[in-house]
Amino acid sequence: MSPRRFAKQWLLIALLLIGGTMHLAFALPQLPERVATHFGMGGHPNGWMSQRGLILFELVLVALVTFSFAGTDQLIRRLPLRLLNLPHKEYWFAPERREATLQRVRGLMLWTLAWTLVLVIAVNQLLIVAHRVEGGPRLSEATFLGVLGVWLLGFLASIGRLYRLLPAPPRA
């Protein structure tokens, strides 16, 4: 994968991080000081945070997600091969293919990071909408499950893509 392609992926991730931050910053004044942040069956709130707690939680969550996905290729570089759970790892991590394999995995992880940041932004929007419901906060379970389902399909597609990027080695 070319450095230019990675730059485009990082640009997308930066835009998502900035957009998600702006989204939350503009929405925060519309939320009550005590924000419903966890919802049980029927979409009824059963967990609360202060606005400040929500901001701190979001910052930590987004930082952990970003560093987890973005740092995967660095972790893979340092771990012994026996600790990696990747298809056909002995073949794909042979010295002559190692760097190209790491580039492929890095590209996939960056796309998965972008997809996951979209999920975080979407869940934040659902949280905002939940507080606009008449009669108190209430989360639309169907919408939440739909958003989560779309993300899960994307995540499973990423796993499938990993197997296509690292197919069975040719037989000698």
C-alpha cells in the first residue's frame, strides 16, 4: 500500500475525530447536566453521568480505540510470530513478505478504525436524540441495534478482507 493511500486514510480518521469532537461540543449544551448514558430494555435509562464525566469518557474511549487500531501494526512488528493469530502467518511473515504483509494489515486496521469512529459518532447522536424524547430520555432500541448491526457487518467484512489479503500460500 502506498504512503499516499495511508495519508488518505489518516486524513479520513482526522476528519472523523474532528467532526466527532465538534458534534459532541455542539450537542453538549443541549444535554442536561446529568446525562443518561446507559439504557436497558425498552430504551429506558439505567446509568447516568455528568456532562464532564461524559466528555472524559469519550476522550478516553476515542483515544483507546484510535491507539488500539492504529498501533496494531506496531504491535505485530514486535510480537513473536507464535503470539499472532493471523491466517497463514508463517508464509506471510517470512522475511521477503513481512513488510508487505504489515502494510496490508495496517491499511485494514485504519479502515476498521474509521468504521469504528463512525460507530462512536452515531451512538453519540443516538444519545443526543434520546434526550430530546418527550417524557425524559429514551433510546430507540431499534435504531441502536440497527447502527450496531451495520458496524458488526462492517467488522465481519474486515475479518473477511483479512483472509482475502492473506490467502493460503501457493503450493510448491
